[in-house]
Amino acid sequence: MKTISSLTVAAVLSLAAFAAGAQQNVVKIGITDYVPNSKTTGITGIGVPPGADADVGSATTVIFVYERMFTPNIGAEFVLGIPPRIKAKATGTVAFLGDDVLSAKNVAPTAFVTYHFFDPGTAFRPYLGIGINYTHFSDVKSSLAPKVEMSDSTGIAGEAGISYAITKDIGVFASIAALRVKSKIVATGTTVLQTTVDFRPIVYSAGVTYQF
């Protein structure tokens, strides 16, 4: 984990260094839908029946994006959203426990190196990005235990999108991103419950852009 964290810091610093020579700034604001395709190791603990599991639901929030171009086609992008609350429902042999057995706020800053196709004067410009996502879970709650902890996650991220210039300065964008997010959950109450969730989220975003 320390190695991954060091790589994350190094990558962000590298992006900042690249951005120092930028000629253009782009600010985006939009709505994003965070859709997990979650898979767990199953819920384990004393008294927990085999086959106990949980499924994570989607969440919608507002994102803010800052991108600085350091060539006409290559940029450094930083994405941060208002932390949405992600909820999980019980499935498998414990499905009777119902919805919202676990909830947490998801703080997930993500940095990308982006490549924009075509010339800057082109109205439609598709782009690709690759980078690193860091996810921190806060305000974790569960109806099954008074104390719940979720580990942080650092993983690779990729995105594909398209932007359209309405005027020289104002435009719109749409993108899809895939993130690698995995967290170990430990709930402590009358017994200790454990699982590891591989969120495998796909993130759909759309909004407006302003460049200067």
C-alpha cells in the first residue's frame, strides 16, 4: 500500500510539472452517475450463514473538473465530485435483512493524463485519459454493527469522452470512466463481520465546459 501511495503522489506531481507549461485551462461542471458492478468475497463472521452477501447500489452527484493543456492535444485533468452516499443491500442467505445494511460517503479524487484528437479549432473532439483514482470512505454506517471501517483504495482509472464547442469558450462534454476500487470492510458489534468489496464502478458524466 505504501508503494501504491508513493506512485500516486509521484503521478500527481508529474501531472503538475507537465501542466506548468500549459497554454489553456478548461473547467467543467457536470452530473455523474456512479454505477458499481460490485463483487464481494462474501460476508463472514461467527453466526453468519454461508452464502451471505451484499450488493452496492449506484449514486448520482455533481463533479468538478479542471484540465490544463500543455500541448494542443495533451492535458492533465483533475476530477473531484461532491461525495455521494453509496448504499448496499443484503443479498444471498441474508437478503431478509433488506436495503441499506451499509452506507458510506465516497470521496474519490482522480487524476488523468488526457489525449484530445483533432485540432483545437475542431468543434467535436473525442478524448481518452488514463490515470489514478484514490477513494476514501467516510461517515460509514451499518444497521448490523455500531462500528464499521472501510479501507481506502488506490487504483488505475481510464476514461473516454467527447467535447463539443458551442462557442470559442463554452461547450459541453460527455464521458465514461472505469475505476479500480476495492475496499476491505470490518464491522464490529456482537460479532465481527468481514468482507472485501471490488466495486468495479463505471462512471457516466455529462455537463458544460468553459475554457480560458
